[in-house]
Amino acid sequence: MLVYVICYLAAFLADRAGLHWPACLFLAAAACWLYIRDYRKTGNLVHLRGLFSLFWVGGQGIACLKLSRLQVTWSRMTWLCFFLALAGFYLTFEILQKREEKAERGRRTGSRRPVQPLGGISGAGLFGSLTGITAVSLAAFCFEALKLGYIPLLVRGVPHAYSYFHVTGVHYFTVSCVLAPALGVLFFLTDRGRSDRRKRLAAGAAVVVSLLIPVLCVSRFQLIFAVVLAVFAYILWEGSFPLPWAAGIAAALGAVYVVLTIARSHDVAYLNGIFEMKNGSMPIFITQPYMYIANNYENFNYLTEHLEQFAWGMRSLFPLWALTGLKFVMPSLANYPILVNKEELTTVTLFYDAYYDFGAAGVVLLSCLLGAVSYVLVKKLRRMQNPAGYLFYGQMAAYLMLSFFTTWFSNPTTWFYLAVTAAVWIYCSRRRQRG
């Protein structure tokens, strides 16, 4: 943590002096140090604290490059909040870990209780969960396509075709397909060829269909999210991931990403105009990922400079208003405008709504809460008896990895995913008990 504090202070001073590359390098060094430290201690590639440190601090470093004319010098409050977000998470995790280690030493009587190794769980219920979620998602997608009269992938000249592809209440079931590939990975890892060929083919088909739905929706994010969850599930089970596979998946995702970008009618001129890059000849494969990271931090800074009054919890409770339908009965519950530096660029950080609600105190509260939850998941990881536990862990890992992207926990879709995962947990537990 001391290394982070020193690097953060150096980055702050460099940024204030207009030295953008040094500021970036200081934060990148801190991010890598924090991740490597947790990895060396645990051997866990997807250690939750390590992932959050790497991507939250690393993303901030990328934003410090200031490659777009939309980017400005951040306020002191912004720098403080970004620091508190990491410090609250890190220290909460550390305190709980130290307390557990102390309690463990007190319980020892000469021999340590064995810990269940990764992979030592039953796969009962995974096939039913995989096929069930895929079937429901496909049925919901077909209903939306029939109701709205189009499939986003087949529409041309409409950049925001997917944005309108939503039937209230139904779309949650459509996007639940992102959970299926991870369940498929867990099924094949636990099955190890024991099932008959027809069952394995059905499972493979379900995975393919679940990946095709985001493609048909022209949702690059859902496709990436589904693949990330599947990769995390594999790593959690095996403890590693083959580099050739990683390269192959990255290449395939890159190709599909380009195709979906074209299908959404987002050409180079359109995107460069939106992002307002200082270098007009910057390749789009650099511009687009850069702005999808960097401008989220800019939007947080815009919030700190333009927010007139706090929402006192109303923003963070939006999932309650949305999932219960109260937002339609009382629209004022959700009538809090998003404050961003450009209308088209609405992605924000994980802590955007926390600050919107309670300022810096909200950032600290959320970061400490996430640190505590992450500690519990890391602690339980090696003793998990239910395969759905890996799906819970994988989702948290994805949310922390993409902490620069959106306000995950004030997004109703996130809670819908968690509810579906809870249902999978219950189903797998009952199947396991039946033998």
C-alpha cells in the first residue's frame, strides 16, 4: 500500500505539471505492483483485490494520458475519490484478512485443517442450468424480435439499433445468455467425457446459441462479458489458462468486435468525431478502447464539478425502482439526470452513483463494502461445494475488472444476473443432495 501511496502522489504532481506520460507510468507501475503482490501470495490469477487494483488504478493511468480534447485537468476532489476508492477496498480486505489469519493461528493445535482443492465439487445440475438459461434467453430474444419487428444485426444505417431493442421486463431474460458460456465451461470440466455424446452436443449447442444472441443483438459488451465469465470459470477451476487459447480467443473477439462495430454503422469518421482525439489520424482500434476507459474517469470528474446536490441514495437504489416497476408508477424516483461531458458518451465508473448519492463518503462506503464482499468470496473459493459459487465469484471478478466502465451495482441487470445465479445455486444444491 505504501508503494501505491508514493506512486499516486507522484502521479498527481506530474499530472498537475502537465507531464501526462510520467503520470500514466506512475499509476501503471502501482497497478502492476498491487496485482503481482496478491498473485504471488495466493497464486490466484483472478484474485479479486488484485484484479480491482490492476484495472481501477491502471485505467486511471490510461486516462492520465489525455489523448482527447474532451479530457481536462481533474479536480482535487476527483483525485481524492479515486484514491479513496482503492484505499477503502484494499484496507478493508487487508484488515479482514489479518483478523482471519490471527484467528486461524489461535485455532491451530499442531495440524491444519485440509482445504478442498480447486475442482473438487460436483457438477450436478450444470447441464440443466445451462440448457434452461439458454432456452429462456432464446425465447425472450425471439419474442423481442417479433414484437419490435427487427433483429439489430440485420438493420443497416441505424447506429443505435440495439439501444431500442428492449421490451420492458423481457430484455432481462434475453441478456441472461451471458451466464451460459461459463456454465458450459464448468459442465465440460466436471463431466470430463462421462456423459453420452448427445448430451455433450446439446451442451455445446447451448453455448454456441448463448454466444450468438449477443451477436444478433449487436451487443459487443454482452459478448465480451460472456467470454470473460467463461474464461474466469476455467481459470478458477484449473488455476491457469493456456496462452495459445488466450491469444486465439482475443483474435476471434477482435474480429467479431470489428464486424459488430460495422454492423452498428460506427465507422472511423463517426467514432473519431465523437471521441475528439487530439491526433486525428489515431487508428480506431486504439481510439475506441482508449475512450471507453479514459472518458469514464472524465465523466466522474465532470460529476464532481457540476453536481449541485446529492441524491441521498436514490441513484444507487435504481435497481429497486426498476425491478419492482415503481419507476413507472413514480417517475420522480428515477428522475436524476446523468451528468457527462458529452451526450453520446454515457459510460461511467463503478463509483459514479456512490458519489452522486453521498459524495466522497459514498465512495468510501461502497469501496469498503466491496472489499468486504470480495474478501468473503476469496476466502470461500477453495471450499466451494456448489459450481454456482464459481459463477458468483466470476461475476464479481468481471465487475471489478471493468470497474472503470459502469455503475454495476446500481444497474438492475447486474442484480438480475445475481438472482439467476442464486437460482442456479439452489437447483445445483438440490440435484447434488439427490445424488
